[in-house]
Amino acid sequence: LEENSFYCAAANFGLTKVRGDYIAFATSDDVWNLRKLERQLDYMEKRKDCGACFTFVHLIDENGDNADEKYKDMLNVFRKLYYSRRDWIQRFIFEGNCLCHPTAVVRKEVLDKVGGYHVFYSLLADMELWLRIVRYYPIHVIEEDLLGYRMFEDQTKQVSGATEKKRTKSLNEHMIIRNNFINDLSEQELEDFFANKFQYKEAFTHQEMEIERAL
């Protein structure tokens, strides 16, 4: 692009040029394992229902050295596993993201259905996209460290860096994403994804369901 359009807009432009069946997201400062794509495509070719595939990661510092111990809390975030669409959705809604963006491989037909990145979000655009995907498709995480995710000592150099400004912005984006997602669900989807969280377990009328939605 002639001018910096920032990640979401630039990525969406890139998505309009895709001709293949799969889309993988490669960021400039992270490192793929040589077998990353092979392992993910092998899984997705066997599981045609899977909409997106992710992997575990190990952490590296500015120099490419292992930084797992230094950033153990971040490493643990990227080691979460859930096995149903409901559990993934509840994780995103109640706790936040735990999928490492540059590990993602997504079917093009899936992105054709749900759309690309929402340019409104600058910190949680990836999680908002995962939510839209898992609303309709199963996703999977390969339990292998197939990407070196780079961490910076200076958090201002990291898109998801833990500065006070970014934490505040992330909280606001999360609240908006949750509100938009839950309000867009049909009553059947609301029951499918959140019935175990209902205050009134036998809710079924429209009014009862709308109360549960609000809660």
C-alpha cells in the first residue's frame, strides 16, 4: 500500500488478493517452525469441518533467544485448550483471547462467510474474528510449539504490549465485542452457547431469554 493503513485494513486488502484454499497469517517479527504449515494442513485436510487451526508457541526475545521462563504468564495464556465451540466462545467472552494470532490457518471459504478483520478494533481484532469463526465452525489447536512468538522488553514496541493505555483500550474493546456478539445471537444460539450460565435454567420464553441475554 502507498500509505500505512495499519494491520486490519492492510490484512483485509491482502485477503481480497487470495486465490488459494487456505490463509495463514505471517507477522514480520515471529518465526514459523519449518513443519508448521505441513502439520496444520494435514489436520485440516482430514477434518473438513474445521474452520481454523492454531498451534502452541514458544516465546523468543528480541535476539531470537528462548524467553519462555521470562514471560511464563504469557506462555501459559497460549497453552489453553477447549474442545467445543461453546467452551471457546465462553473463554473469549468471559476471559479474553488465548489464541496466538500468527499461528492461525483459516479456510478461505470460512473468511468468505464471516468476513475479515473489523477495522474498528486495534488490539482485539483477532479475537473478534475468532469469535465470528467459532460461532459457525469448530476450531482446533495443535499441541506443538510450531511458532516462535517474539516478546519485547519495551512493551510499546509490541501491538499487544501491556502498557496502561493498551490495557484500558483492550478492556473497552472487549466490552464492545461482547455486547455486539451476544446481542447478535439468535435465541437458539444463546441457549446453545450459554445455557449453562443461565440464572434461570428453565428459561424458554422470549422475555426470559432476553433477560438471560442481558444478564
